[in-house]
Amino acid sequence: MVEIYLAKYRSLGRPPSAKELNKDPETPSYWTYLRRLGNKQKICRDLGLPLISPKMFQLFCSDCVEEKDLCGQHPHICAQDAALYFRGLDQEERRVDEQC
């Protein structure tokens, strides 16, 4: 199950949603994952994966300065260079405070 989850993660570039798991006939259902491995947050924590929601990628693309028709990039590729975007201002402020 872990390997299937990781494959789904790699294909999407982020953790799959419950809906995406349930729609894929090759993937165990969300409820199976929940019973055996825990919820999405626990699975990502245990596997060392960043917890990124599908909606975050939509926001990421809507905030992008590139021309959407010309870009052609998968949001995951762009997101690899955008850790601050996903970390959020609150965490960045705490990190700066800790360095001072």
C-alpha cells in the first residue's frame, strides 16, 4: 500500500486526495488507507512527504507571474523552487526571529 501511495504521489506531484484515491481502480480506497495507515497527515508525516493540498496548487498557479497559456509547466515542478510559498509567512517570521 505504501508503494502504491508513493507512486500516486509521484504521478500527481503531491499527496492524493481521498477523492483521487477512490476514483482510481488500481489504488486502495481512502478508507483502506485510513484504517491501515492513518489519515493523509499521518501518512505524509510517516513517509516524510510534504502535505500539499490540490487546492494549494490551484492557488500557486493563480499567483504565478508567468503567462498561463505559455507556461506549460506542471505546478509540481514550479513548486519545488517555492518552499517559502508553501511554508507561509507565519513560519518564515518565526524562522527569522529564531535567527536573530
